Amino acid sequence: MKRQEALLHLRENSVLKYRVEQIAALHEYLIINRDELARQILSVFKDSCIQALNLQKKCDKGKIQHIHFTFFRHRVINHDASCRIYFYDHQGYMDSVECAKEFNANWVFKFLDIFERQLTQDSKKYVNKIYSADISQIKREEASFYVNYMANLIRHVMKDAVETDEFLALGKDSEVYIRVGEYKDFNELVYKFDSKEQQSAEVRSRLDPNENDQYAHESFKNVDLSHMYFKLVNLCYSHFSKTSLVGSYLVGCPLIGADFRSANLQETSLDYSLIHGADFRGANLCKAQLEEVQGSFVVPTEKEFHIPPFMETNFAGANLEDASFKGADLRGANFRGALLKQTDFSQANLEGASFYLKDIQLLKLNDQQLDGIQVSSND
């Protein structure tokens, strides 16, 4: 076997195997430890806000417009999981006054290190064909799968972080862009903070008709968007908290990670939409239609790596009276504390979904659904 053949054989037989294994381990670890890890990130974020504010008080720092949670690929390759959070003004990377604080992301990258060790062990089968540089290159490529989990945890934390006194005290632009990624390289927008007050009439005129089908990360908080029509409109990670969407149609829309906390979605149709990781906590979904929605939260298999990881679709405390989830994929969803009177889960996949024990008797679930759900007391 020649060197290139050995490399190809290793990639085809070991890389995918160990990728699935270690991402599954990371997934499970974060499910168990998410609250503590979120507190750690929130603490670093608040400390960084204080640092930036102190620089602003000395007139050394302008208004904050960009916040980057940064990892360093060369560090990761060398088993160093220390990352940084940077605060920039409107100049971004050209901001000459550094405001940065380090944090440790070993909780993510330790699984990548295990992957590396497993691959190194397998490489010994190909005597003198595969070098340590080859393993490092594969590890470099694999890092993005692990950073996805860090990005999704930070996105989750930012919903609370932008409401802290430390962040609100900062001098900042009306829009603040929070990103996760490699230092001065590819990064992903995980949260857009928008402090501008919006008027319902202006927002409605902008959205109707939906000539622009891309509204990811946009803020539509606390406005009246009732009886509007959206079809196949990208609303991923958009903010609808405390917004009225009564009687609206969001059919076939990507709503991954969208924030509907305390929104009014009474008689709204979200049929066939993608709601992975969407947050409906405390929302009113009375008589809403969510048939055939896709909202699974699962340990990813080889075929499910395209599904955004690490956040369940959350209906905790929502009013789901007379709502319909016929044929929906709701694996791993959270229904604890939801009002479930006459809620229709016929033919829905509820594997791993969580309910309170007192609510089970209200639901007409078949034996397969009952066997697959997670039941907890409401203490």
C-alpha cells in the first residue's frame, strides 16, 4: 500500500468512525453539564464587559460594535484549549486598543484530543506510511465540528448575557454583532443585539410582501405581526420574544434557534417548518398548527451531522392547548410545565422528549411514544 492509499484508507475507515464516537461523547457531556458551562461563559462575558467599560471610562475605548469569542487553531493542534473573547469598536480588527480576556474551552477540545489519540493509534497499522503531520492536518480539519458546539452554547448564553447589567452599562452601537470562530479568520454570527425600538407598522411594511427571504438573526421583538404570511422565509435565530403572531402563517420556514419566548402564537401555523433548537418558553401556542415540523435534538449519527447540534426545542411553560403536532419530529424536545390540554401528538416522534408525570394522563400517546419519552416529577 502506497502512502496516499494509506491516508485514504485511514480517512475512510477511522476518521468517520472516531468523529461520530467523540462528537456523541461531547454531545452527552454538554447535555449533562450545560448549566455549569453556561455559567462559566456568562461569568467570562460579564468580566469582559467590566474590562471594556473601564477602558471606556478612561476614554481609551469607543462604543462596542463587535464581540468575538475566538479560538486559535494552532493552539488546539498543540493541546492548548485556551480561547479569548475580544471587544472591538466599529473598526473591528482595526481597533487599536485591545480588550481581551482568556477563557478555557477544554470542555470542547478534550474530545478532539481523544480523537487524535485514537487516530494516531490506528495510523500505526500503516507502517511508516502515515506521519504525525498527517494526523495534525486531519485534526485541524476536524476542529470545526467541535467549535460548532461551542458556538451553539455561546448562542444560548447570549440570550441572557445581553440582559445583564454589565452588558447594558457598556457604551455600544445600536447593533452589536457577537461571533464565534478562529482568530481573524472564518467566524459565525451567533447573536445580533439590536437596541433600536421598532414600530409595528414599520416592521409590517418591511416584511409584507416577503421579497427578501433572508431574515436570519433579525430582531422582531415586542411588535404586532399578527395575521401575516411567511412561506419558506429564512428566520433562523431571529428574535420574536413578546411579539404577537396571532393567526400568522410561517409555513415551511427555517426557524432554527429562533426565540419565541413569551410570544403570542395563538392559531398560528408553523406547519412543515424547521424548529430545531427554537425557544418557545412561556409562549401562547393555543390552537397553533405545528404539523410535520422538524425539531429533533439527538446525538448526531453520520447522516445527521447537518442538523445544528446541542439545543433542544423548548416548549417549557408554553400554552399548547388544542395545538397540533401531528407527524412532527420532536425527539428530545422539552415539554415540562407546558399546558397540554387536548394537545395532538398523533404520529409524532417523541423519542427522548421530556414531560412532567402529572401531564402524561392528559395525553393520548400510543405505547411506542410512552416507551420513548422521559418523565420527571414536577418538584
